[in-house]
Amino acid sequence: MEFSKNQPIYLQIADYISENILTEKWKEGDRVYSVRELSMKLQVNPNTVMRTYNHLQSEKVLHNQRGIGYFISEGSTDKIRKIKKDNFVKIDLPEIFKTGKLLGVSPRELSDLYQNYLKEV
Amino acid sequence: MEFSKNQPIYLQIADYISENILTEKWKEGDRVYSVRELSMKLQVNPNTVMRTYNHLQSEKVLHNQRGIGYFISEGSTDKIRKIKKDNFVKIDLPEIFKTGKLLGVSPRELSDLYQNYLKEV
Amino acid sequence: MEFSKNQPIYLQIADYISENILTEKWKEGDRVYSVRELSMKLQVNPNTVMRTYNHLQSEKVLHNQRGIGYFISEGSTDKIRKIKKDNFVKIDLPEIFKTGKLLGVSPRELSDLYQNYLKEV
Amino acid sequence: MEFSKNQPIYLQIADYISENILTEKWKEGDRVYSVRELSMKLQVNPNTVMRTYNHLQSEKVLHNQRGIGYFISEGSTDKIRKIKKDNFVKIDLPEIFKTGKLLGVSPRELSDLYQNYLKEV
DNA sequence: GTGGTCTAGACCACG
DNA sequence: GTGGTCTAGACCACG
């Protein structure tokens, strides 16, 4: 896994986990990697993973079973989708639309670009 | 002016200036506010405005005349448009598209949302 | 049995046992559950129960007969009462009183709340 | 300031701050010590104070002004009192009452002990 | 084995 | 100056 500079690593890891849950590669109720395992796997300090898990626990995406590990909470798939959708509609899109308007991009163009993206990826 | 938390204040100020230039509220050749004026007007640390001006100067949008002030450079309108477009296509859109795909948003929906935005604003 | 998050599980189990002794549901001299039995019953790691028994053994509430099991020691009822009382007066109460004072709770209120509790339970 | 072993230091610091707010030694809107200042004052690692501030920010007791520092949020006095009272009534007291009943402490005794405490401190 | 806390210290962006 | 992130590593309680 490669980390970008725009965002703290611990949040990028959180996104990575969220996406695995959202796409149901990881199911609700599953145990996630232990702090140590994931830190080794991602070549990152255990503290950084700990921070990710803390963050996701405070958002009730993960929960801890003492002495055993962290688990994906029930309902987290819906919760993540809801949060992401909210951000998308209320924050990301208005920003993009504002710029798009400023640059004179038409709705047609935008949807064509999106269509191309969907084909390529 | 209100500042969002997602972006450094100095960049938000840069955007504010860029947009005034792009929409030709401020013309090429015009003198912009002095650092002190703008920092008072925006209720912001003068250092922050200084950083904005440095930033815009490095992008050749502004230039400085010693002892007089900062001026909007010739050709800056085009330059800003080019920079914004570049960012838009190479950075902003791919990000939005990635999230859109993850959430199952269709091209049609996206263009509809954009159309609504254009009508409303 | 449900475990709270405030306290280690092994201490919550110790409390559970202590209360059974204190209320004389379990008598001095009785054999308690084996580690395996209790761990199954409480759905808990055997190590955890082991820790509980070690703890209670160090307080001379339980003692071990090799190959047979753990037994409730003579005099443990009094001993538990003494320990609990000590903790109550020296640790629990001062803490509660400190918070009570901070929140402006009067002695009258406190005793009323206690009275209600005694009636209800 | 001395730290007990029962609770993480970063939470003890949070309590210390909360109490200063609750008793209005520190007022809403005030700036609190910078991370570095407080860490020096309490002889503690800056990371630990950072953790406290993060914690209090997530509870909306503190908020951050970029480049300036942390401030006590409006309404935090009420919020802290509410949280403390809730915990007191729903968690702390039932526990104390349970033990009190088990030990045969009377409401009268309890209120006397509290009265003594209030006089002494 | 599991997570949780803490220190020491570095480096950085921002105001 | 301010906070924010991260590493390296230790130590500990708990299951």
C-alpha cells in the first residue's frame, strides 16, 4: 500500500478499511487484523494503526473485544455508505460543481468524463 | 469571509483572489489590497496573507512592485484558468469519480445533480 | 453474565464470587466451579477465570486442593466483608463525595437517592 | 500535579481541565495552555497533552483555532456538568449503593459520612 | 497472544 | 510561535 501526502496515513488506513467493508470484502462481524499484524503488513508504526483503530472505534465502525481484537460492527456497511454519501453530496460535489461552473464545464461534458472513467478503471 | 477546515486559510484566500480575477471583477494590472488591508478585512494574521501573496507570486499571478504593492500580472486570467482546469481534470475529478463509483452513482445522476446546481446558484 | 467495560473481567468475576459468599449462597468450605466449568458458563477465556482464582487465593478467600479443585476458605465471609468495607470507606466513598461536592449534591439528596435505591431493588 | 495509577494520565489531565471549567476558574472562550506549555507544567510528554486535547475536542469541550491554540467552547460548562451528573447518577451511585446495601450501610450513615467529608475538605 | 499508554524526539505545515 | 503526525521502542494489564 502506498500513501499519499495529502492526508495523514492513519486516515488513509481508515479509508482502506472502510472501502473493504463497503465493498463487502470484509464482512460485518469479522475480526480485522491485529494492530501488530496490520502495522507489519503496511510497514507502518503500530501507533499509527492504533490511531486508525481508535478513530474507527469512535465512529462505531469497529469495536474491541478485550484480549481478542477489533471487529467490524454490525451496521457499519450502511453507516459508512451513509457518511460517504453525505460527504459526497454536501461537500465534495458542491466544490466540484463550483469549479466546473467557473470553468464553463457543461453537464454533458462532466457525464462523458465520468463515463470514460468508469470504462477505463 | 468564512474559512473551511479542509484547506489552509492561505490557499482559501488565494482561491478568493483567483476567482475575482477569473470573473474579471479584478482586472489584470490592478493593484490588489495591501497585506495589511486584506488581513484586517479578512480578520486574519498578516503572515497568512503574506503567504498567499507569495504563493500567487510564485505562480506568476501576482507580482510585486517594491514599496508600492502587489499587482495582478498580465495574462493571469488565462493562467489561472489553465491551472484550475489542470487541477480539475487531473486531481479533483478522478477523486470524485472514484467515490461516485464506490457509491454507485450513475453518469446520468451526476449530470442531473450538476444541472440542478447550475440552476439554483 | 454481562461484563462492564470499566473493570477487568477477572475482577468482575471475583466480585461475582465474593457476593455469592457474602450473601451465603455459597458456604464456607464449599467447592467452587472448576476453572473449565466456570469459563464455559461465563463464556470467558479459561485464563481469565484462572486469574480470578489466583487473585482470590492471594486474598485467602479461596484455597486450592491439588487435583480436586478450589474451595471457599473458612472465615472468608468476614474477610470479604472487611475488604469490601475498607475499599468502600477509603476509596469508593471519597471519590463519590468529591464528585458529589463538585456537582453540588446535598447530603439530604444523597440519602434520599439511596433510600429510593433500597426500596426499588 | 500528581497522577494516580488507576487512570491514564491523559484522562486525568482531561478531568483536571474539566474541573477548572466546571468551577469556572477557567471561563468559556478562554484559551487554554498550549500543548507545549501544559506538557512542561505537568512534566508530561507533549503527545500526552495532545491526546487530552484531542479527546476534549471530540467531546466539543475544547476547539482549536489554527495557529493560535485551543479554546474552551461555549456551553462547555453546562455540557461537562451534564455528563458528570449523568455518570454520577447512572453509573457511580448505583455501584456505590449496591455495595452499601451489601454491607448493610444505612442511608443515615451515608449522609453522615458525606457531611463529615464536606466539613473536612 | 491482544490492545493501551507513554516517552523521546523528529519533522512539518500553518499563522 | 501554534498544533499534527509519525517513528522507535518500552512497559504493562489483560485474556
